[in-house]
Amino acid sequence: MKKCIKDFKVVENQRLHPLYSLLRLTPVDGTKLDGVKPGQFVQVAIDKSKNTYLRRPISINNVIEETNELWLLVRKAGDGTASLMETPEGEIVNLILPLGNEFNVTDKNKRVLLIGGGVGVAPMLLLGKKLKSMGVTPDILIGARSKNDLLELDAFREIGNLHISTDDGSAGEHGVVTMHSVFMSQWDKFYCCGPSPMMKAVAAKARETGTDCEVSLENMMACGLGACLCCVEKTVKGNVCVCTEGPVFNINDLTW
Amino acid sequence: MVNLEVSIGNLKLKNPVLTASGTFGYGTEFSDFIDLDRLGGYIVKGTTLEPRQGNPYPRMVETPSGMLNAVGLQNKGVDYFIEHIYPTLSAFKSVPVVNVSGAKVEDYVRVCEKLAAETDIKAVEINISCPNVKQGGMAFGTTTHGASQVTKAVRAAFPGTVIVKLSPNVTDITEIAKAAESEGADAVSLINTLMGMAIDVEKRKPCLSTITGGLSGAAVRPVAVRMVWQTAKAVSIPVIGLGGIMNGRDALEFILAGATAIEVGTANFIDPAVTVKIVDYISEYCQRHGVADVNELIGAINR
């Protein structure tokens, strides 16, 4: 689909966790959601929060072609996302989409590890689905604080081999993601999205093992269109907009 | 049929709606959302003699009804603009205006000379009001001497329309406007951002890498309207109004305060199609009020 501003109806709002909602949306005018790529994001207008002025960038969690649904996994970060999480079913939200670049995928890499932490699991679902459709069964490593903070596990189990690590050891292996035994294996590629310290640790692991690695950044944005130049990341090419040249970057292009 | 055409110096705009520099990229970023040809014109991002990387991240923080930014004039420089961007602009009928910034008077002059020699750009907007650069920028815009110096030099270097963009971070903006007018500016545009600051109290850290930044968005609008009103009374050249225009109603507020044209800035971030809605609203407003020519509305407040 072409980049556009579009009204979506909330088909379902599932509260997965005190801090997370899964919004299932469909375009009011019935536009087909085709060609949305893993790693891309939307800019959501926040109308119901007095303290929110700008749109909020939210990464695309899933696209269901059969029902023409777009899924957004929303984490409460401040007033804007808190208000978005409360959007009742049937309400309209206005999105600009699809924005940003995409994860690079190829069926040549067979041993692929997707690593997600916190709300960073969101883009990994659509990415995993894409890989599976290409004949690559990915391994997925999800990190969380504890058992209760793990999200969308069933959906992830459907697309690949699921591994879990929790900070308190209440599910999966005990510790941060980079301590997980899955890293004992050889991998062709890492894809990672999560808190900055986690992505940096995964990037270090990738460099240590000579593994190709892409990460998805979420620098603070105003426009999402490459106009305001606020969300820049310092790269080997200088400051570039995360919204247009990212959010996905190969770690070789970053200065971490 | 309502006449929406306005003149800024020798520049004819088919309607009074322009875009504010630094909020609209080079225009092409918005062509998925609007027909650029429907705008009166668009002011492309601040261009400097040499490429600039701008300030470190974080450069932006949301504030009540607005945002602070500290981009710091990141751009690829005038030569890149002429070689790579300018040729793409010829596809559009709307008037492109280049916003020019510099650390020294000589920088402004050289950028304007290059634009005059190598392009058909008809107008420049001289930024003497950027609060986010260490040298030049706002320093020229906060004294009558600085404003005069830059305006005089640019006037001699650029044969087309010269618009001088003013800073609100002064005691009396009309004095700066008059200085620009007396040195040959064809118009003044105001306001650039208001200097502001925000602190993350949990981290006890400033929200911006540069500590202070420029406030824009709806929050600044009443300040901007007041300054446009004062300035329009003080000078006889056209005033271009900007500052927190979110919709057509807001645009008319500036025109009624004395602005000949308006610029839409931060609103582009929230609704990339807002500019054409503003054009439509102004036209519809004129019809509803029995106004045949938008020029009749300039400064036309009842008192």
C-alpha cells in the first residue's frame, strides 16, 4: 500500500497486561493492507489525551490478510500511549502508514534468531511470519522481567522455535537475553528489537561471533516522515533520520 | 470566484499558504499526502554554505500543545541543494523559497550568490533567528545592528525577493523588523521559535542535548499573533505570519492581524495534509463572509 493518512476502526482491544494492549485495527474504507513490510511502523494520532500533541510511532506487530487487520502492540510509556491503550472497540484512530524501511530477509539464511525484549517483540511477529512464508523457520528469543511480562507467546510458537529468558528466572532461562544458551549455537543472522542496553549487548555478541545483525531503533520522533530531523541516529554516514533511513539498521552502520 | 493571490515583493503566490522551513523537508516528503501545486509556496529547510550535522540526539521533546526542538540546522549544504534537490523541485508549480542560514554575514552572502547564479529560485528567506546554533543564527536577529548587516549584504547579493525571518526572543520585534525594512528586505516573516527548556525530573537532566531549544506549535500562537499585529503596524513591507497555525481558522487569525501570507510549521508533523485544508478553509471563509479578495482581510480586524 502507498504511504497514506487513513482512519482505522478498532476491531478489538485486548488488554494483555497492565502495561500492554493489543489493538486490532481495520481500515474504515476497506483499503487492502498489502505490501506492509516487517519492521515498518505507523504514526498514530492521539485525540483523547489533553497532554499529547504529537502522533505516536508504533511498530506494526502483525498484518492479517484474510480479515484485513493491522495489529499494534501498545505499551504504556506516557499519557499518549496510555490514552491509545484505552481506545474502545468500534472507535476510530487515524494512522499514517506504512512508514520506515524494513528488515532485510533472504531464504539463504537458514539459522535465524529473532530477539525481542519488552514491547520490542512487536515487529518480530510480522518478521517471523514473513520468514516462515519464505521457508525459513526462525528461532525466537524473548526476554522479559518475569513470566507475567511475556506477550503473544502462542503467536510466536506458531511461526518458529520459541526460547525465553526472564530476569527473575520465573520462566525460561534465568538472566538477560545474551546469557541464554541459544547463543551457544551458530547463527547466520540476528534480528533484534528491544531496550537499548539489550540491543547493544546483542550487537556486541554479533560482533564477537561474526554474525550479521539488524536492530530496530525507536528514537523519539515528531513527524515520522523525514521532515523534522528530530529522531536522528549517529551512523557511519553521519546523523540520519530513524523514521526514514530506519528504524531498521545493520549494526555495521551504527557507531555503537 | 474568490481571489486568493497575494504578493510578497515581486513574488506572486497563488494563495497565502506557505510551509515553514524545517517542517516540510524539501516538499517532496509530503507529496504522498498532498498535491504540492495547491500551495502558495513552500519554504525548504535551512540551507547553509557547508553541510551541517546538527546537534546530538535528543533534539526534541513534546511540551504542552507544542514541542521544543534543537535540530541545529542539519542540512547537506547549498551545493548539494543546487545539484540534487533543486532539479527535483522543477516538477512542481508552487513557488519554492530557500531558507538561508549562516554563522557569518559572508556565509549568507555566498549562499545567496550561489542560488542567484545557479538556480531560478525567486525568493530567499533569511534566517537570523535560529536559537539552536552556537554562532550566527539568532545573534543577528536580536539586535538591529545584526539584522541590518545581514539584510544589507543579502540585498546586494540576491536580486529576487528577500524575506527576513525574525526571532521573537527580543524586547521589541518591531525595531528589528524596521531595521530589515530599511536595508531593503521585501518582507519579514515571524515568528521563529521561542527559546525554551524542559527538564526530565526523574533523571534530573535537561530533555534536550543542547539544554535549551526552540518552542513551536499551538502553544506559541497568541504570542505570534500579537507580534505580527505589532509588526504589521510598524512596517510597510508585507509581513508573513507563522507560529502555531494548526488549521484554517488559525491562519485567518494571522491574516486579520496583518499578515499577507502565512506559514504552516509544526502542524505538518501532526497532519501532513493540513496545508491544503487551510487553503480550502480560507477560500470557503471568504465566500461565507462575502470577501472577493483575500487581500481585503489583511489587518482587517474590527475594533
